[in-house]
Amino acid sequence: MANPHLLRTLAAVPPDIPVLDLSPDQRSLYVPLVQLGFRVTCIRNKPLTVAEPTSITWISMTPEGVLPISAQTFEWVIAHRSFDLLRTEAQCRSWVNECHRVLRDGGWMYLCVPAIGPEQPVQNGRLNPLAFTAVGLQLYFSGGGWAVAEQPYEYMEEERLFWCAIFRKVGPNTIA
């Protein structure tokens, strides 16, 4: 299901900019993105089961976790529940670094990640390393070329709690 807050945010963005959608359930996001006029590239997470819009560019991540895309290509990266596809902290850090690489300086990343809640399962004596508190999510992206553009907010989907936030890639050419 597409996050209505995200769609309202993107409706205010000038169309015809390059957007990378890394979400596992992409159809709910890329259809509205195409309708809003964005140039959408999606990562292929699973075989296509229905006819897809021909205006979308499809790519596959390499086994090493690298996107076959030049650096600083996209204005926006949409990562709605992308952490659902990751299993380890190393994969998570590599994935975040790859998003940073393909975003232009001053580009934006919308991120929706599992939230730590009272019912959060414990794995090997500790909380799931890919689940976050609001503060933990901000700390994870502090420094390293990221700035918090929108504070994390709670979002419920499929009876699960998530934190959603927008981060901005900062670099030497970023205009405040």
C-alpha cells in the first residue's frame, strides 16, 4: 500500500525528475509515481506477474549488492519497506551506502523501516538489528553524508509498525 504522506510530499515535487524505487511491493508506489510524471527506475525483486507500464526502467542488483547505475543519477530514492529484503547489519549498511552513491548531492531518500515496539521479537538475545526506534533511525543516518529532512513518524501497514522519514544527501555541492 502506498503511504499517502509520501504521495502528498511527491505531488509537490516538480515532475520529470529521476526516481529510484527500491520498495519490495513496488506496484503500489510506482503506478502513482508514473501518474505524477516521474521518470521511474525500479529494482526487480521478483518476476513480473502482470503487464507493467513501459515507462518504467527495470534493473537488477548484482549479487554483490551493487546497483548497475552511475553515481549521482537520482533526485529521489524511495525505500518503502526495503529493509524487509535485508537480513544482516552488513547488508543494511551496504544498501544505505549504495543509495548514497546513486543519489545526487542534495537528493532525497524516503525510508520506511520496521519499528521497535513492545512486541518486537528478540533474536539471539537482542532486538532485530534492522528494526529501529525513531532516535535510532536518526542516529543511523547522522553524519556520513546524510541529514534528517523530515523527522521519523509512525506508520501502520499490515498491522505492523514502521518509522518513515526523509533524509537528504549532503555533499560539497549541496545548497541549503
